Amino acid sequence: MLTLTRRKGESLNIGLSVEITVLEVTGGRVRLGIAAPRRLPVHRGEVVTRMELANQSALANWKDRAADASCILYFADGLIGLPEHKELLMCEANDDSGLHVLVSKSDPCIQLAVIEAQRRLADYPIRDAQAAAGFEDEEVAVALVVTQARDGVLASVNLQTPVVIGMVTRRGAQVILWREDLTMHHPLALPLAAS
């Protein structure tokens, strides 16, 4: 680990595209300003640690469940941006956060954190998602994809692209709901209280 001493107003660079400036030092706390390209995520360490723990827990569950065909969810079209990953396992985090992780059967490094839609919004349009997925005649579970906010302060859920899972057929689909009342970055405070 490289250790540097900086004073208020001084900065350091990581590569050519990241600059970190000391904005303020008060009572043992340091306030930093970070200039980085939008494509490069910047997160607080505790948020990354929490998500890594959920992913590690999901991966441990994945190893136990991957051999059990009844645990596999089949997505005919894959997920948005991941069309080649058609067989996924839904693994629950062991931390009472309510988070689940969809793990690709073919590549367990492909993981997507999700949370039950009604856990976040009691009035979420479940029937709209169900109809968009073509599961009108089957009981479904609807999950929302969890993402990190750009400033790294709060996680968020995407209300416009739910993951719909048929409870009987174990088929899944990710759909897009084109509704103005649904945002792509609905705040999600972690850890969640157990419901």
C-alpha cells in the first residue's frame, strides 16, 4: 500500500483520469473530492464490502444449488445486456437485507443483485410486469435490479426493468415498463430491515 501525506487543497492522481483532492480536515475526518470519468464507479468502502458479502453468500449457495435442476431459472432471452446467460440461480443473501443474487449457471462470476419489488414499493405494478412478461396465467415473483448510485452514497433499484419469474414453470423474463411514474434510480437504503 502506498502511503501519502496531503494537506487541505493538495491532490493526488491515479493514472491520468482520476484526481483526489483533500477538501477539508476537521476533527479526525477528511473530506475528499474525487474527479473521475463517469464510466469508473466510485463507492464508499462499506458499500462495496456489503455487496461483496452478499455476492459471496450467493456464490456459496450457488455451489450447493447448481447441481439441482429444480433450482435453475430459465430465461429464454437472457437478461437485458446478458442475452447469452439463460440459466440462472436465485440465491438469497444470508444477512437479512432482503437481497437476492441471480447467478449465471454457465459463469458464476456473472451476478445480478435483486430485491423483491413489493418489499420496496407496496404499490409496485406487479400485474403490468406480469403481463409484459407474458405470464398472465401463472403466479409470479417480481424482483428489481439493485444498482449503485453514481456518488456511491446510496444504492438504488431500477423500477423500469423488473425481473419476472413464473413460480410454477421457473421461467423468467426481464421486461421494460415504459411508465413515467417509474424511475431507473429509486433510492435503496442498505442494510434493509427484515420484513
